[in-house]
Amino acid sequence: MDNPIKVSYRWSADETLLLNRLHMRYSAQGRKLTSSFRNGGILFLGIGVILLCGFAMRPQKFGALAFGLGLVGAGAGLLVGVPRLLRKAVLKAYAKRPDKDLVTVYELSEEGLSCKSDVASSELLWRTIPKVQRFGEGFLLYVTDTQVHWLPIRGFQAPAEADRFADLAKAKVGDFKDER
């Protein structure tokens, strides 16, 4: 590969939310967290509904009704409230980032990749990237389980460049997954 592949995009709140959504859906930590909240919410809803159904048969109706409604509320809070809180936390963290709304430029070559913006730059060798995942929206390059580099498809100069990068990543990284 004589000339490096260039990826350039503006780091926006929408990019941050997309990156967080993909990471939470496909990383082991994200799946554990998401399934914990989902299972807990469903469990609380189920127990709450059972208590609400059974409150008519109890002599102390108010206690069962209050406890059942509390569990239904907690279950609904876990199912609906947690994703909203996570979104709010991601946007709050984005607002504090020094690279918000800045153009990020990657150069990808046989040796590795370099990343540059107005506030930072870094260079990585391919051996420091154990995992790459491809999505319809772009690529996640994992440095660790929680540290990732995001390469959106729209940042590539041409669609063929994205395919060229996919071939390069398959050759250089041991764990390449195509999630499209």
C-alpha cells in the first residue's frame, strides 16, 4: 500500500451518541450492562404486576398495592430511565471534551495509523489494536475494551477506500468482525 487511506470527519454529538450506541451493543461490557438493566427492569415489572394482581386477595390491600406499584415504577425506571440517563451522561461528557466539534483526521497505512486534531495527535502500530469491528456506519478499532477509535464510513474519501481499509484491517488485526 503506497498511499495511506485518509479518513476525515467532524467529531460531533451525533458521532459520540452513535459510537456509544454501537459500543454498548457490541462490546462485552456494554452487553452485560444493558442486559443487567433490561433483565432487572423486566423482573421488577413482573413481580410488581403479580403483586398488583394479588393485592385484591389480601386483607391489607394498601401495602400490597403500594409495594406492587413501587416495583412496577422501578421496573419502568430501569427500562426507560436508564437509557435516557446514559444518553444525557454521554452528551454531558461530550460537552466537556476539548475536541468537540473539531475535525479529526486519520491516516491508515501498512505500519499503523495516526490520528490528528487541533488538540491532540497519536500514532499507533497495528499490533496495539487487538480488535476491529465493521458496521454499516463505520469501524470501531479497539485499543482496549473501553478505549476505541471511530472511523465513520462518511469520513472515507470514497466507498472503495472503506473496503480497502477493511482488507488492511483483516490482514493486520487478529480479531476482525463484520457486523453489517
